Amino acid sequence: MPLLGDIEDVGPGDRTVAFKRHFFLPGVVLTVAEILLIVFPIVTVLAPAGLATGTLVRIAIPVLAGAVIVWGAALTSWLSPVQRQLVARRRGDKLPSAVRNAAYRATLRVPLRAMLLRTGLWIAIAVAHGVFFTRYAGWSWRQVTQLAGLTAVHALGTNGIRAIWYQVILEKVRARLFARKPDIRQFADGYFVRLVLVFVVVASGILAAMAAFFFYFLPISLDQYLQIETFFPVALSAASVVWVVMARRSSREIDDYLRAGNGDDASTSKRDTAASAVYRRAQSLPYRLAMTSFLMWMIIGALGAWLAREELRFALDDAVIMMGVTFVVALGAAIYEWLWHRATMRPLLGHLTVRHRLPVRGMRPSLSLRSKLIFSFGGVVLFACGLALFWSFVQYKNQATDFVSKQAELGLAWLRSEVQAEAAARNQPPSADVVRTVLKGIDQRSPEASAVYYYVSNQPDPRIVALGGGPMGAPKLPWYTLAQIRMSSDDSLAVGSLDLAGRHGRLRVSWHGQPFDLGSVAVFFPATRGAVRRWCARCGSCSSSSWCSSALAAGSWC
């Protein structure tokens, strides 16, 4: 691949190869990355069941073709002024100032535009497929929203790499084509766009990191994961608007100086007077923007944890882990964002020092050395220790969850064996009374056991049999948990509000060679040591370490 410095050596018959070739490699690499990081995970997680492959292909081809056409037309339109400027430079021609200005602006704005457009196209593709699935696969609009949200998370993270790659290419193009333009003018024209680009790229990395952590390490269901991932892109969109407004207000003093610097000489004295203040503002701006981003992510994390706990019925420890991981990842990203913003503002600091001969050593810095050490070194230590702390807790929780799940699986198999033995010993076909008899016998043999059993027969209006749970008995289950127990397949099940975890499945027995389905059964165990204690509806007259006598007598439960 030729370097951009070799553009002038390209012959007249090969005018367009050198420039376009620089976008060929990122186009191929990032398209493959999008297939691996966007298409494959989403198809694996959200592929509708029962939809013919040919039907899916018929909708996918026109939608993808339309997106490719829009992307190609937009990228061609944005980069055509740059291409015309390159051709005119090789020929020795001079283009109109409008074309030159358009080429110059394109080198500044295309990376951010390309990132946002490519992400928007992937969201549009997801919505188009979701609308199709509502008609032919029985999807609800909530599933369409979940598909769009998950696509936004994956597409934003992948296209953040695209934006950085395009930024590197176009910076070299701008340095070659507009070498005569003063450095301070180039800084004034492009620094705010670059600040926004840094914020968006770092935010996309935070979203991708949190999505990976939630999916692989939090013991939540797929539906809960999809719902929480629908919240974060919407929250980030609103936070981005607030961030841009606050960044514009924080950089107003710098903008005033740069506008005055491009005017006449009458404002020279004013600029000399304000140079020290502008220098301090340019020094503090990276810290302000990074802190603003961190505070916004703290708010997003707190809102997400509240939503997960109150609306999505996450377990309390899962919601706390989600909020804590958001804080820790946002802290590490804020440090990286601060360093990137400092690199963006460095040309202005150098210009102010040389142009106005500022006594930098005698100027009071915007942040003291102690504050800088706390923000940088302390932030890195907190980031590393926080990740290690949450990682260790997640590993402990996963081990406890696996143990409870295996224990419930053995309990469910044992219960099926007991019911099968009781049914085989009878002369009449098995019914729900057989299951009730077995459950009562289990409860009488082990009154102190912590296992909780629930049985739902196949009768039209069945009475739920709930036994076990030790001295306090079995707590009342939420309606949505009972609906899950009635499902036909064996699966794990957790009740976050009661800190119970276990398995459920159908109770099928054989009597004289004939199969009988007696209904659904579930076996639960306390997920944590304090779970049983939270079942008790304490009246406030006893300590937290003892059972409430009034609740024991009344049998009331949370």
C-alpha cells in the first residue's frame, strides 16, 4: 500500500488509486468484524424459530442492498471534494475556494459522520427485519425494540474502530493537502469535532464492555439481558446531547479566543490579556470533560440498576454488581478519555506558550499535583481493584449458583423417582393425589430441610401445593414464576425477590407401560444464607436473627 506522502508521485493515468486504496483495507477488515461482532451474535441470540431460511433471505437481501447503496452514496459524496482536490493538485490546477473548503471540512468531519451513519444503518436493518418478523414470525414490538437496542450496542462498538481508522487516514491527507494552513487554524476548525468523536468512541467501548460482562458473567436470563441492553443505548443518546451542550459551554472561552485570533489586529491586546485564562481553561478542559462523562455514566448506571431491580426483577446482588461494574468501567474509560482530550488540546497549549510567551512555570495550574495524582494514579488503582473485587464476587456467586442448580437438579430427579415408585405400587392409574401424598411424606420426614417444593396439576383451576422450607414453610411465589413453572421443558429458575434458585419441569410417570403427565413441579433452594430469613414477615418485635412467632402462627410470608 503506498503512503500518503507518495500521492504526488502517482501518474496522470492512476489518479484515483492512491487515495481510495487507503479506505479499502479498513472497509474489508471492518466489514468482516461487523459480520462476526454484529450479525453472528444477534442471529445466534434472536433468530426467530420456525421461519424458513428462504423467507429470511428474501427480506435480508433487499434490506442489505439498500443499506450498501446508502453507505456508498454517502461516503462518495463526503469524500468526492477530497478526491477532486487530490486530482487538481497532481495536475497543478486550482479549484474554487468552495471545493477546497468542502474538502478541508470533509477531512475533519467524515470519521464521526461515518461512525454515526454506519451505526444508524445497522439499526435500520434491525428494525426492518423486526417489522418483517412481526408479520411472519409472530414477534411483538417489544422484541423489535430489543433487537434494535442490541444491534445499536454491537454496531456502535464496532464502528468506533472505523472512526479511529478513518481519523488517522484523513489526518495524513489533511497534512499533505493543506500544509499551508496555519496549525492554529486547523486546530480551531477541528478540535471540538474531535472532542465529540473521542467521547462517542469511548462511550461505545464502555457499552461493549458492559454488554460482554452482563452476558457472560451475570446470572440473568436472556430476556432480562435484552431488556437492560435496550435501556443503555437510549440513555447514552440522551446523555450524549447533554454532554455536547456542557462541552460547548466549557469551551466557550477557547472559542472566543480562536475567533479573535482569526480576525484583525485590533483584538491583539485583548487576546494577550486573555491568553493566561485561555491557557488554564485549555489545561482544565480535558479533566472537566472526562469528569462529566464519568458522572453521566454514574447516573446511567444508577438508573439501570434501579430499572433492573424494580422493573426487571433482578436479584439485589445482581443489580448492585451491574451498577458497580458500570462505575468501575466508566472510571477506567474516563482516564483514557482524559488522556485523549489532552492530546487534542496540546496544539493550543503550545501555540499559547510560544505566541504570548507565557511564563508557564510561574502560572498556577488548573489542578494541583495532589488532584492530578488522585485522578490519575488513584483512579487507575481504584479501577484495577474494583475490577478484581467484582470479578471475585461474581466467581463466588457463580459457584454458589451452580451448586444450588445441581442440588435442585438432584432434588427434582429424586422427587420424580419417588412419585414413580408410589404410582407403580398402586392398582389405579396415577393422578395428582399421588404427587400430593409423596410431597407430604417428604415434608414430614425432613421438617428442617431448606428445600422448597411446588406442584401444579393439570386440572383446569389447580390448587398449588407448596411444601418444604423448614420451620417457616414455603413462601408464596409471584404469578410470573408460576407461569414459568407450567412450561413444558426442564430449565433453571430463579426468584430474585425471594432469593430462591432451582429447577422446574414436567412430572411424567409410567404405569403398566402407559405414560401419564401429572403436571409441573419445581424444586428450589435458598440462593444465599440470608434468603430464608427474608421470607419471614417480621412484625418488628423480634430481632433479625430469630423467627417471628406471630408469623409462625399465622403462616404469613413476604
